[in-house]
Amino acid sequence: MRIGINCGSHLFNRGGGYKAVYWHWKALRELGHDVTIFVRSKIHPALIGQFHGTPFRTYRPGCEKDFDSFGSIDHFNSCLPLAKDNWMHVMFPVIPAPAEGIRISTNSAYTASHVKD
């Protein structure tokens, strides 16, 4: 399955966002999926090698349509629901309202309670 992950600017440093992106990428690759990572800013050079040949692309709205599944791991941006399966992993309790058709997962019950409200 072709999967795209939009990670915003989380690959600019080694914070929690990077860890969430890395965990998702690693799990999806181990399951045999073809993963492409999309960014909105620069990538820290030390992090590129950790993704073992995975292609990096600049996120542009509409790129989701070329994937079986497309997810966003980004504090302040969601993606368009153009893939067959659309999801968003939320780590921050305040997010913009995602478009209809995007499944949401959170990293904690605290974040989930705020997102639900």
C-alpha cells in the first residue's frame, strides 16, 4: 500500500513530533508499506539518514490523491481527504477542524478530550 505522511516541520529537530513521525514510519515500513514523507520546512541533516532511503517531498495540497492512505502528523495543519484512507495523529490539544472524512487519533486522553470538545 502507498502511504503518505505529512509531518509539517517536525523533522527540523528531535522533539516529540519527530518521534511520532519516526514511530509511524517505522511501523508502516515493517508492515511492508511504501511510505513517502511530506514536509513543509527544512529537514535537519542528521535526521535524513534515519529514514533509510525513504523519499521526502514538499507537501502541496492535492498530493494526497496519489496515495492509498494519507496521514498528517502536524500540530496546526491537516490534509485534504483525497486518499482512499485519510487520518490525522494529534499531539496538541488545539487543532484546526479537519475536513469531513479524516479519522483522528491522539497521543493521550488529555489531548483526546480537548479534540473531542
